[in-house]
Amino acid sequence: QVRLEEYGGGLAQPGGSLRLSCVASGITFRSYIANWYRQTPGKQRDLVATVTSGGSTNYVDSVKGRFTVSRDNSKNTVFLEMNSLKPEDTAVYYCNVHYLFLNYWGQGTQVTVSS
């Protein structure tokens, strides 16, 4: 059974930091592209950051220079380090992995940026 379990969401002040983790099980994690998405109420789920199986990364413009995505294949884990957080980063963040026609999602973790 495939599972993606996310950790690390919560409340942060503007300018603060949070680190999200997503632990995968039931898949050959190292073969998968890993993504972080986020979604706010009434809006579509948007791609935030990607790390390929080879370690290449890509970011949406709004988080470049503030967020860092990384992976540890030995621990089947993908991370999202979020710095200089802004209120507009408030959303439910979802971990996603995909490989060919296989596509899996985590349950989501709430990130709230507020003073």
C-alpha cells in the first residue's frame, strides 16, 4: 500500500520559517519525481516546487529564493524548507510523487502565516 505522510505544518509569523517533510512508503521512491503543491479555499491546487529523481529542482516564481526543495532517497523523504514566509503562503500544502502513469498524493498539511 502506498502512503505519503506529511509533517511540519503549523503557524509561523511573517518572515519566519517552517520545514515540511513527506515520507513515502510502498514505492521505489528514488525513481519518482517529487512535488509540493499548495491550495487555498476555493482555488485550484498549484505546483510550488519540484525535485526530480536526479535531484534537479524547479520553483514557482513566487517562492524562488525563499523555498528550497530537497530529497533524501535513503529515507524515502522529500523536504520543503520555507523561509521568509509571507501571509500569502498560507495554504494547505500537499506532497505529490509521480512516475510514468503512477501518481500519489499526501493528505495535506496546513501552513498558516500570521502575526
